Amino acid sequence: MPGWPFLGVAAYLAAWIPFLAALAASFWGESFSRAMAGLGLRFRALDVLWGIGIGCLVRAIDATVRLTATGSTGLVQQPTLSAIGSPLAETIAWGIVAPVIIAPILEELYFRGLMQRTLGEALARFGSVARWAAAVVVTSVVFAAVHALLLVATPAEALLAGIATFVFALAAGTTAAVTGRLGGAIVGHVVFNGLGVLLTWPV
């Protein structure tokens, strides 16, 4: 795959640097624990079950939509490690750790923790359900657009990826809004991305 893993690294950094800057600016001067509490970074045992359900369900929806639209699930096995020509450590870092661990935590902190909570609070004059529904939908649209725009692919592939990430964001956002915690959303993100990596990993 030409340019791998450079393109993947560049896409991650293009998204992560602004996310980190926004998070830092929003909680400048606050203690780390207070900032994490403000973002809703808490976990309960039930969050694991919610997360597994979200991740598996949306990955199945993604495969179904792709099968209907293209006749394929879109889960194409990646090149073998020898074909990639990258060191094993680099492959693990950018092929597993980045999408399955770092991205879910950072993106959930930014989108569901910062953006969705800020929108929900800004719409406080509306009813509780209406304001959180609006916050979830708007955040989900932005989440999907960012992923579709950063994807190095054809417009059709970007559209399908946007649909999948929008559906995932709706599920994760709703879970975060209902529970008041990011635990379920983070676990769901880990499972969703992890299944994608697992099902396309070279053998």
C-alpha cells in the first residue's frame, strides 16, 4: 500500500493536534482530575456492556449498508507485514494502538466530552430531551464529516465511512447523554475500531 503508514499517521495527527489544543484550551488552569470529571470521563461496569453492544451493533450495520450498496462488506484484508515493509513495532503502533486505543479515548473526550456537553449546556433554554438530542445529532454530523474528510479514499468510500461513523456517533452520543459518562462511548469506540482492525488484519 503506497505511502502506508505515512498517510495514516498524517491523518491521525491532522485530527488529533486540533483536538488536543481544544481540550487544553478549554481546561487551561484546571487540575487534570477536575478536567476529566468535567468531560465525564468515568467508568462503571455497565459501561462495558453498553460499549460492547454499541461497537458490535454498529459494525454489523456498517457491513449491512456496505453489502447493500456495493455487494461487499468493505472489510478488505490489509497487506501482509512483509508487503508493507514497515517495522513490526511501527505497524503495531499505527495499525493497532492508534486506532484501537488512542483514537477512541481522544476522540470521545473531544466529541462526546467537550463538544456534545458544551452544546447541551448552550441549549439549556430548551427542554432536557430536545437539547441533548440536538447536541447528539450536531456532534454526530461533525464527527462523521471529520472522518469522511480525513479518509484517503474515493468519494463513495468516504460517504460510506461517513454513514458508519454517523451511526456510531449517534449511539455513542446517546449513551453518553443518558449515562452522563464517557465510559460506554469509549468502550464502544474501542470495540468498533478493534473489530475493523481484527477483521482486516493480515494473516
